[in-house]
Amino acid sequence: MSKVTIQAPANIAFIKYWGRLDHKLFLPLNNNISMTLSSCTTTTTAELINGPSNMVEVKFLGKEYTQLTSDSINARNIFDQITRIKTLAKLDRSVHVKSENNFPADAGIASSASGFAALTGVLLLVYGLHALYEDKKEFSRQVRLCGSGSAVRSVYGGFVEMFAGHDHESSYANQVADEHHWDLVDIVAIVNADKKKISSSEGHELAETSPLLTARIEHTKKQFPIVRDAIVNKDFQTLGEALELESTSMHAVMMTQNPPAFYWGPGSISIMNQIRELREQKGILAYTTFDAGANAHVICQKKDAATIEHLMQKNPFVKSTIYNEPAPGAHEVSNHLF
């Protein structure tokens, strides 16, 4: 087959998960729900090649292409996914993969989500597994096996839920509403683009050492339907209050695991205080949420987005901002990377 290129968005979780039920199947401890991000994407091109070895090249924002090998740091999941999908297809051909993203990696903006969704999509298509790609539920299962539960939510556009499940079949993504449903905006405020010291993958394994984990899981069970209904009904205040509390709850687990993970920095706290003051003093509804990183996602309504972005750009801790609206999920594009 000729070249295939997939573009996939990152996503920001409103109900998050931290910790896994099964580390081999990458099953999360709780159901979760997110919004896809229009300006944070990974583009991946693949083509079958002759020869005994796969060729994988990746490029992160502001850096040059790097060729990975199976023993490269953090590359195991990529090569394992190639082997697994090759086996599914019963096709013993090597593949050339080239991938790049347009936002900071390993900094709490879900680069693995967009990356693994794009990778899995091109592999399914280039190896001829079109039925698995077209069935979005099955596509999301295949993405999860690449190593990230969050990545399944990048298969669909708009607002997407992931069912934690208890086995491979019961853990998958489902679209709650498409990208045209609600004009929310996520202003990502970059305060630290450096790679985090404790990766999300490592953090998921440490979560069970936190004395707060059990209480958090019970809390997310109650919050999940509230957030889902708020999305369906476009109830922004309910959504905002819930997602802000949810983010703080997850970081409390991170900070009390062993060893602890302190992802927030002075800039993170500054933005939280700034947004809270904006609500209290000017009545503008905006809310902060953080994945596993220091960078803030400020969720607001489109009518307030220019005000929020200007406010973030004036914050001395903020190096840059990224404006995002709800986006389409993983999809084919015609502009190949090679």
C-alpha cells in the first residue's frame, strides 16, 4: 500500500484518571472524559518498506528529527505497537514511520495521546486493517494497547468519554458530543516546556501508594455523570466547578504518592489565583485544569477567550499560549511527511 498520513489531536481531560487497574492492558482506574484540542496535534506518515528493520523518525517542537531504535528511551511502546499490528494483519513487512507534533512534549499537554492515536491509525491503514480503523470503538481499543488510556479519547472529535472497563473488550472510547456541539475554548498557558521528571506512565504505577487514592476514585464516580450532563446540557458553571475540583483532587494524589510528584510550579499557582480572582472580581467564568505537568489549561467560553488569552500573556510566568477549540478526532490528511 502507498503512504498513509493521520493527524490526531491531543485532548484535555475534565474527569481525569491517575492509576491503572491493569498495567498490561492499560486499563484506567476510573471512567474519564475530555475535549479534543484543535491546535495541539501530531501528524504521522507511514509506508511499508522492504528490508528486515522498521524505521521510525520523530520530531518534537523546536527540535530536529531523531531516528529511534527499539532500545531507544521511551520507544518500546512504538515498536511493540508496530509488531502487534503487523501480527494482527498477518503481513511480514517492515514499515517506515515519520511523526512530528506542534506543541511541547512531556509537559502536561497529552502528547502521548495525539502521538499514539496517530501512530495506531496509520499502522492500521498501512497494514490493510481498514475495518479496525473504521470501527472507532475498536480503533480506540487498539490505541489503548499502544500504552496510553488517554490516547483513546483522541480517536473521536469533540467531547469524548472513556469507559475504564475490566478487560480489553469493555475498555474503549465513545463520543459524547462532536466538535460543533459547544464553543468552549482551552487556552494553554505554557509556564514550563521542559520534560517532566516523573512521566505519566511511571506516575500511574505509583498512584496506589497514595493514601488518598481510594477516596479520589469514589469521588470521580460521583463527578463523572455530573460532568457528562454538563457537557450535554452546555452548563458551563457546573462543568467548570467540577473540572477545577477534579484537577486538584488528582494532583493531591500525585503529591502524596511515594515518591511524590510535584508538577505544579510558581507559575501554575499564579495562574490558578489569577483565574479565581477574575471570577470573583469581574464575574468572568473561567476555570483551570492541569494534567501531569505545570502548564495550565484555562477553560472558558469563546466570548471570553480574547480576554483570558490577553490576561495569560501578561502573566510574567507565562512564556506562550496556545488557543484551542474542540477539534475533529484522528483523521487522514493528504500532506505526507516524506
